[in-house]
Amino acid sequence: MPPTTLTPSDIAHRQAAVAAALRAIRDEPAPPPPPPVASAADVAVLQDQVRRLTERLDRVADEVELLREQDDAPLAWPADVEPATRVEVPPLEVSRGNSPAFDILLGAGRLETA
């Protein structure tokens, strides 16, 4: 059992410990003030911003998905094309009759004399 009588040195040690604890509390910086309470209007503005950002994020995710689908497309023609084969196009014969479109594009026609 601990002794029930206190000696003067025990009291001095306890007083010094209590004084040191009080000084430590006094020297600590004050706690920061609590954040201000947001008003209902501020909360509504933040909710609107979060909603708009969520919509933008969804649109970006959709675009990324489309790009990934395009990456799956083949990078070459499905059938090999022979470079020796040429596509032949028949000559284009256009009669230039009296057309205002040709007059605008090619200028007024010259009279052909025979």
C-alpha cells in the first residue's frame, strides 16, 4: 500500500508538475475558430456546381468510350488493293448549253461561228 502521509518533497514535486502542465497549456496556440456555417444559398450554389461538373464528366467519359471504340477499327483496308490495277474513269462529256450555272462558273460563253 502507498503511504498516506505526504512529505514536503512529494508536495513540491506535484506542485511543480501542475505548474508545468498549466504553463504548457498556456503556451499552446489557440485552436482555430470553427468554420463559418454555410447558408442555404451557398449550399444550393455548390450543389448546382457539382451537378454541372458531374454532367461534364459524364460527357467526357462518353467521348473517351467513343474513342476507344474507334481504336478497335482496323487500321488497314479490309481487302488488299493491287497497285497495278487502275480504276478507269470514262471521259466526262458535258454539253454546255445555255445554262446560267456554267456562265457563273466558267464565264459567259463565246459564240461559235461555223
